[in-house]
Amino acid sequence: MTETEIARGAPLTKGGAPFAFHVMAKPTGATCNLDCEYCFFLSKEMLYPGSRFRMAEELQETYIRQLLEAHTRAPEVVVAWQGGEPTMMGLPFFRRAIELQAKYAQPGQRVLNTLQTNGTLLTDEWGVFLKENDFLVGISVDGPREMHDAYRVDKGGKPTFDRVMRGLDVLKRHEVEWNVLTTVHAVNGDHGGQVYRFLRDDLGATFIQYIPIIERATPDTLQIADTGWGSGVHGRPLYVQDGSLVTHRSIAPEQYGRFMIDVFEEWVRSDIGTVFVQIFDTALAGWYGEGGGMCIHAETCGQQLALEHNGDLYSCDHYVEPGYLLGNIGDRTMLELIALPQQQKFGQDKRDTLTQFCRDCDVRFACNGGCPKDRFATSPYGEPGQHYLCPGYKDFFHHVQAPMQAMCALLRDNRAPSDLMAAYASQDAQRPRNSPCTCGNGKKWKHCHGAPAGLRDQPAR
């Protein structure tokens, strides 16, 4: 079963557990060698005072055994290592993980390991190991140096860009399969095209995931957050999904929509079929009637869980907080915990608690109201529980509607969606240079997506 099937809701067993689910394992808990200002997870250390934040060997074996046994009907199982910073566990931990997977793999079962890292600790020894064991590595890069270093700093507040680039070079040198995760925030949020071109052209990324930064806050926590909790001046309060305010680092709703439209206008002309942007793939699946591959745009959720370093299993990576602790896999199996009524309700509530404004929306089938963690705004109908990014989502999904429909038509004709690029090229060749740009940002075509590639990131004169 694919991750797309997991995201849109896999069938359930008789016991109420899904035939397939995804677990983000955090062997170091929230421990990290960096101190990214917007990282919501660093404060989760407060849930485990006195802990060494290292997954014990016995628990490592329990986790891998349970995960593989729970997926007897799945031809492929993804073992996802996240953090914090998982490479802080060291190579011996991951070598043992490979041995345990070989020990417990079911007949015909393929095990795929993924590793999300900031890249700063990668060495050639890591590169050899990751390549030999077919790891898929996600590396976090927020764009060109000045945008990346705005918030992605180390414990001393120093920039990390050069160290991350060295880590990426390790992956490239050893031909490790990698993709890039880019957060979209207040600093890079007005530069969608520039960020995309940097990832594509400078880094050579062909798989890109964009994550909007939305830091919820109450009046009390906002003052702490906006005066630098990432710098360690005040310390981080435990981050929980509470409050209707956002920090100054957070992306604005319309700003996020504009960012994604800017990226799309570049991608749809040049990169269909060669560069894969997760939200574009998800949108196309929605228009094609298959449901999205991103849990945030799936109709329901509850099948993407988080496993802490001590075996505690939580409803979701974004809900590692006391109210969403399902139990410990040392006491009950993952299958038992994911089948709990509270977890099933957690997943169904994503659909069942939609505002009427969402239910009336013409792009609901593609959006599905976004992630519940960000539903703290008020809808135009005056309802609480509207997604914070709703205006940006609507702008984006409406903007891509026609090209998505065109790509669906190509697919139904057994043609490649990339054929759409020829149509764009033909239209662009006849477009007046002084006409408004197709992205809708108010600039002239010649100063925006119609400008030569080398001039697109220069200010208009």
C-alpha cells in the first residue's frame, strides 16, 4: 500500500486498525544540534524531564518488530526516522536498525528507510551507509543563504547554511537519493520563484516539499515567542496547539498562496514530469479523483503517528502533547493503540468538524480544510475553526484549476501531463511583454515570469 493510500484513508482491519499507517520515529526525541527559531518540536523536551533522549536498544527492536508485523498485507513498509536530529544517534544505531529489519521482515516485504535531517552532521561514512542501504534522505533548506540563515541557526545563534551545503554535498557525492524540505515563512514568503529556482538550479533538487510555518500563540506566549525563544534568551514554553495569534515568523495566508502560485507558474512551464512538488502532485490527484497524497489535504487523518524516544505513541507529529498520547508500545502494540476509539475519532474529526464555509467551498475536494492544527481562524460566515491559511489555499487552488483540469484530460487520453508545457510555450510566445503577468501579482509579464531566467530575481526597473 502506498503512502498516498495511507494519506487518504486505508481500509481498517476487524480490530479497527488500518492495514497500513505511517510512523515518524524520533530516536533522539526533541534533541537537536540546531536551534531553529520556528521549530515547534524543540520544546517537547519538557515532556520528559531528566531523560537522556536516546532510544534504547530494546525499544528499537520492539518498534521495528511491531511495525513490520503490523504491515503483513503491505508490500512496502516505510521506516521513517525523524527528530530532533536523528543522526545524533550515530551510525551504530542505524546499522542495528538494518539488521533488525532483516530479522523481522515478512516474506516478500520491502523495507524503505527515510531520514529527515538538517544535514550538518553528515560525513562520508554516513554517505556510504545511506547509499548501501537505499535510504531516502530529506534535507532541510529554506532557500538561498540569507533566507535559510534567517531562522535556521545553531545553539549559539550562528548561521548554518554552509554546514548544510557540506552535508548535501555528501549525499550527492555518494549518490544517495534525497529530496528537500523547505519551510515557508515571513522571510522567504515573498520569494517563491527565487526559492524554487535556487532549489532546482543551484541544488539540483527534483523532489520538493514546502511546509508553511504557522506558530500559534496566546497573548502570553506571543510576547515570549516574538522576543526570541529560538535564541534561548527566555527559553521555550511547551508548544501546544493553542491560541489564535501567530508569531512574526509565521507566513501570512495570502502570502502563502502567492508563494505557491509563483512556484507553480515557473514549474508548469518548465518542469512537469522532471521536478516533483508535493502539493502539485496532491492537487493533480485531487482533480483526477484519487484523493491527495498529503495528509493535510486528505479528507480524514489519524494514520500518521509520532513515536517518541521512550516508546510513547502520539496521534500525530503535530500533537505530541499530553492530550494526544495514545500509550506506550512497550505496554500495548501499535496496532492496539492506533485502533483506539480516541484515535479513530481524531482522524474522523478532520472531516466532521469542517465549517460550513469549507463545506460550501468549490475546491474542498482538493483542500479538505487543511490540517486541523491550524484551524483557529474565523470563517467569513463567522464560524470558529476555519483554517488560518484558507485565503491562501483558495487563491492557490483556484489559480491551478484550469491547468490541473488540462493535465487530467491529458492523462485520460493516455498522454503525459508534461505535454501541457507546449501549450504554455505557445501562449507565452504571443503574450504582449507589457501585459499583466499570469501569476496575478500585478507586475508586468516582462518583469516577472516572462523575464529571462537570469533576470527573474532582479527587482523590476
